[in-house]
Amino acid sequence: MTKYLIDLATAFHAFYTDCRIKGAEADVAQARLTLADVTRSVIANVLGMLKISAPARMEKND
């Protein structure tokens, strides 16, 4: 399952790098937000199964 999480996080990172959410057309932005939320949920669920805690929110570093 850890390999799956790494692969998922890597794929989402590539998606987010290529397909920004902010500034996209409303329908496209909504679809991308949904994908981001589903990805967050899957990661949280698998981490929970592995008994690994994760922050509820990520802080942006400038």
C-alpha cells in the first residue's frame, strides 16, 4: 500500500504541475477540484489503514 501511495502522490503532483486549478474555466476548475479532493480522501484513507497520522491541512511555504 505504501508503493500505491507514492505512485498516487507522484501522479497527482505531475497532474497539478501541468493542470493548475486556479485560473481554469469554471467547469474545468470544478472537475480538477473534485479530483484533488478525491485524491486527498484516498490518501487519508490509506494512511488511516496504515495507522499513520497526517495533517488536516498543509501550510504553504513561501
